Amino acid sequence: MELGHREQSILALERRGFSGPGAKERAIREELGLSPVRYYQLLNALLDDERALALDPVTVNRLRRVRESRRSER
């Protein structure tokens, strides 16, 4: 079973670079129709999904490292 369009769009958005404060949050709202809070909830769950890892291992592994780094700082 493949990831849905929304999940693929979340990964695609994470691959992009954003300039300036608020640019990513604006893209989340405009392109995905999600609040930033809901977006990050979905992204966090997606990082634990093996289908996401198979689809985009570079992005998923990078985000997993960032997540682990933030968790260890707490």
C-alpha cells in the first residue's frame, strides 16, 4: 500500500527550502490546507511510517535525526 497524496505532499514540502520567517507556515496553509499544528502532527506520524522511508529515505532520515536531536536536548 502506497502513501496517500496528502502524505506525499507533506514529504515534498519538507524537501523544499524556505526563505524568511513564516514562509513554510504560509505554504502549509495555502498548499495543503492544514494548520501548522496539524501538519506537524501528521509529519511526526509519517516519520514512523516505513512507507515514507521507502518513498523518500533521505528526507525521512534527516527529519528523524532532527527529531532525535531535539528530544535529547530536553
